[in-house]
Amino acid sequence: MVEYTIRTEGGKRYLVINYKGRPIGPSVVDYPQCMKEVIELLEKTDADYVVLSDVYEITYDEEQTKMLKEIADVAKLFFKQGVWNPSKLVNNKACEDMIPSRYNTVLSIAQGLLKQDPIKAYVTLINVIKREESSLETLRSPRRECTEHYLRTLYAMRDELEKTTLIKKFVELASKTGIKKITREVYRPFFEAQIKPAFVSSRVFFYTPPEVVLVDQYQVADATVSIYQHPERINLLYYLNPPEYSLTPEKYFLLSKTREIVSTYHPKGIRFMSPREVKEYFTSVYETTIRDLADRHKITITPEEIEQLARIVTRYTVGYGMMELLLSDRKLTDVYMDAPLGTKPVYVVHGEYGTCETNVLFTEEEAKGIISRFRAQSGRPFDEAHPVLDYDIPDLQTRVAVIGPPLSPDGVAFALRLHKLTPWTLPQFIDVKMLNADTAGLLSFLIEAQASTLVNGSRGSGKTSLLMSLMLELLPSLRIIVQEDTLEIPVPYMKRIGYNIQRLKTQSAIAVSRTSAEVPPEEALRTALRLGDSVLVIGEVRSNEAKVLYEAMRVGAIGNVVMGTIHGENAYSVWDRIVNDLGVPNTSFKATDVIVTAAPIRFGGSLKRHRRVIEITEVKKHWYEDPEKEGGLLTLLKFDAKRDTQYYVKEAFEESELLKRIEERWGVDREFLMNEIRARAQAKQFLVDQKRKHNIPDLLEGEYTVPANNMYRIIQERQRTELGSVDHKKLLQEWKKWVLEAQVKPLIRVSKSAEKKKA
């Protein structure tokens, strides 16, 4: 008795057949009896996919299942028509002696052979037809009429088979290759199944249309990512090839047995470990188990293969499964899994290639386990009364928003935002053309001058990334307080490169996802103001905290620079939001010095979006009601979309109150300020030029740009002490020499050494 179940996932029906402990293997290609069982089950069930379950699962997709279903339907039709009945074989009593041989021939083709080997059944049928046709010339009535009657039955059978996709594909293949002998290998091109461990719920399909073009390929963890361009699709294709889908049966056995053995293991003290420590601990346990299983079952396996298998088991036990593999690709910025899960592929937003369709189907079954883990880790509820779970995954630097019924009537859905592991830098933004060197020089100068700055833009415009780059222009000696409801700013990295920084995590912005233990942002801000003289960075200005922030700025409670982000499309919309929506008085809003606006630009109406800084605006102090009508907003820098570049507004520089205040505070003239801005711009561009010239991308990371900024200041301070003034030309000459010796040359050596190891 064949054991099977029908499972529904994402509106699709899966016929799951159990092959554990069976004498035949789970493969319609290699085992005729397996093909027969699948076809017989498809005769009486309706399924979109066929899954053969052993220690691993073999899944036949919709097209392959349809091919098998068509054969099952033909077999059912032949049975219903009784094609082997005597009346179908002869039409005259004088021919009854022909019935036994014809009966055996047709029955063996229409039932036994058709279900076990449909291609051989078809070829056999064609040969029988040819034989009977050739015999007609030697036959006389009534045997001739009986044979013609018999041929009509055979022709009808042939016609039904030739309607099926499998036989059509075989005929096409045979015409191209001239197949002479029919073996089971003939099925392999048509039934290349997906193979994966039985405990992996998500599904990955690997079929790529022949017309696609490979755009890029790279490694993520131990998986391969391929980016394809389809000539008839707007979005690129993002195909993930995880190692768990291409292992040998022996390795699948080791994976499944290891997971089975350790599934109930819960060591003491694990709740005191960090997520990373938990994974490292279990990986080492799994390595020991796999090694022991391999020895006991005499399976040859290398230490590297043991480590790989242990990582796979870890990913699907204490990790986040297929989701974790996607989130390991730090070239992605967002991952979307829409309801109902399992019906549509996962979509990702790639930092270079935009929105892409993946080859991954994330299932409801896997979602249940991951949501349980999110609930346990976050302490947040998730049910019909609380249909939103908003949570930062600490070990993957990712924010996840999960929604479910009744908010999402079609079921559970996920939206994941990946945070960059290292902060963006101004040179990196020059390199990707988000801004030019002049813009970088002006921004660097304004931060050095401690201008209170808001970065504004729509979702996905890069405002948080730009905020990070501005933070790296701060003096490392300054104390920084960062307040966020979503942990996007890579504070641990900034600490590692020398910053004195304290993070405050505030209450979730989503009401139904909050917990009573969380501190509201306005209360956290009041606490931050009591933590001493610090630079204050607000991840996003959203609501009540705005009043507290601006009141503190207005009365001088904040001695250093204030930075933050806010949603908007230009400086005026920021004023409108803060004053009219958030209730901050105009007198307090004037404490803002600069508003930097970023936006996604579609050049020439292109489908692709490019992030750009489009405006830097000064907030003047002498206006009363409406800053736009009264000239209170002064645009220092604009963006020219036709030339794809930013440019200074010279008249605005001359009119700027902010630059005049900086001159008075620093005791310098306008020429010095402009020289300082230009020198900083040239310094940023020099780093970009060296990166491009020598292909050393690390040069633009914070661990190099921050020391470079510091050296610029050190040389500048030395000139003030020794010369009594700053010579920007000599400053840049000395600084560039230092960069070449201390940073560029060592990075070139490291790069060459890495290339030699690869070779």
C-alpha cells in the first residue's frame, strides 16, 4: 500500500508520497515502479506538484506534474474505452484467433507499459502500427478488414498519446538527436527534479528560460547568486542556488539523521548566549554528530564537507532557514514575501539591480517556525488582536515587519529591510554618483561647523544612509547619542573605528507592535538630554519627540550638532511637517540650520531609480509665519538632472547667514571658508580616484575615511600652530602623500596577496 497525503501550500496542491524504507527509490526517472505509482495516484487525485519523500524530498514542478497527469488521464481514458476489448481488436468472428495476441499487445501497452514507461509504450505502439500496416498487403478479406479495424484502435491510441506534452517533447528530441535505443535516461531531460532535505520547507526552482542573459554572479555564504536579464521582463531575475539543493544522497542522509538526533536537545544556559554564540555552539555540536554518523555508516566525507553540512543544519534549526540565506546577501536592501505565501516568488531589492524576482518560494510551514522565534526573541505578541510584529533581528542587522490576519486577509506576509553592516561614507556616495565632490565638501564643512542638520527624503531615497555618512564627518572625540526605534545605524562598527557613541532604542513606531517595556521616543530624548554634552542623532523625527528636541535646541540645552532624518520632498515640506503636523513653533524650528534633501531620480523617465542629493537648503532666522513666502529658505545647492550633477548657487552663498555666523565664530573670512570647502571636496575626490585606479574599494570604507579625515585635521592644526594660518594647497599635498603611504600602498599589497591566493 502506497502511503501518500495531499498538502495545500499557497493555493497549490502537493501530492506527497512516502518512500522511507521502501525497496524502490524516489525517482520517476530511475525506477519504473515509482513512475507507475505516481501515475496511478494522479489518476485518482488532483495535484499541482508531486513530492517523493525520503531522507530528502524530490519535487516535480507544475509542468512536470502536468506531463505525468496527462499520461494518467490517457491511461484512464484507455481503461474507460476498453481499448483491449475484443470488439476493439477485430470486427469479424472469422478473425477471433487474432484476439489473444492483440489483446496482450494492447493491454501491455495501455496499462502496464504506459504507466511504467510511457515513451517506450509510445515507441512500441508505433512499431506495432508499422507492422500491422505492412501486413495489410498480404492479407485478404475478412482478415484485412479486421486488421484495418485494429489499426483504427491503434491510431486512436497513438493520437491520444501524441496530444500529451511528454510525447511531444520526446518526438521533438528524437528528431534532433536520432535516439536509437530507449532507456530510462530518455526521461532525465524532462524530469530534472528539485532535491532538498525533507526538513527544508521553502522551495527553490532552477529552471531558467533559454533566452535569459547572465548579468552577474557571486557567492553569498556557501550559496551562489546569479542575476539574469529576461528580454520580456522589466525586473531582473535573482536566482539563489543553495548548497542544500545539490548534495549527494549520502549527505542528505547525514543532514536528516543529524537533525533528527539533535531536534530535542536544549542545553542549559543557552538563553544567556547571544544569537551568534548560539549558532556557533550548535554548529560545533552538529559537526561532532555528523562526523560520528559518517564513521558509523562508512560514508567518506572531508572536514570541509562536515563543516558545510553543520552550517546547513544550523540554518534550519536555530537559524532562519531560507530567509537567513537571503538576508546574508548584503547587496540586498529589502526582501518581500507577500501573502498568501507559496503562491508567488520572493521579491528582493538589490542595491545595484533594483527590484528582482527570485526563484525562492517561502512557504507557510516555514513562516510558522520563524514567527515563533521572532515572538520569543522580541517578547512581542502576534495574533489576531496584534496582527503586526515589528522587530530588529540583531544577528542579521535586519528589521522585519510581519503582518497577519485580519490586517492581511490573505495570510501572513513579511517585509524585511537589511541594514548596511558598515556606514556609507561621502566618498562612497561620490563613487556611486549620489553626490559629487563639491556636495561632499560642503556637507563635510557644515558638519565640521556643527550645523544642526535634517536629512529629508521619501522612503528609499537614501536619507538614513546619508545621515550615517555625515556622522563619519564628526570628530571622533565628540560624544554621540543615537536615538532610534529601528536599529539601522551600525553603532558597533562606529565604536570599533574609534567613536564614543551611545545608542538609545525607543518604542516601535507601530502601535500594535509595541510592548509596555519600551520607552516612548520623547521620554528617551529627555533622558538623552541628561546624558551630558553630546552630539544628538535622531534616527527619524516622527511625532512627539520633535517638540522636545526643538525646545532643547531653542534654549541651548544641546551644545553640539543635532542631526536626524525626516520624511519629505523638499525643505518647505519639512517645515510644513514639523510646524503644522507635529506642532513645533516657528521660533523653535529656526534652530534647524540646514536641510539636505535626497530623492530617487528616474532619468528621462527610465524605469530605473537613481538616488541623488537634490538640494541643500539653509534655514534663515529672520522670518515669522511662512519661510517660503518670506525668503526664510535659502537653497545653497541644487541638482541638474540633465547633467546629473549638483552645483552651488553662488548668489545664495553670498546671502548666507549661516556662513556669516561661521566666519564670525571661527574668526576667518569668506575666502578661507570657500578654500576649506574646496579642499575637503578635493580630498574626498582623491580617495575615490585612488579606489578606482587601484581597485581597492576598502579605501572608501569608514575604517579608512575616518583616519583620513583625522589626518586632514591634524595637518591643518599643525599648520595653524607652526604658520599661524592654513595653506590649503600645502595641506592637501601633505595629506595626499600620507594617504598614499599609510593607506593606498598597504591596501594594494593586500589586494595582490588575495589575488595570488585565488590563483
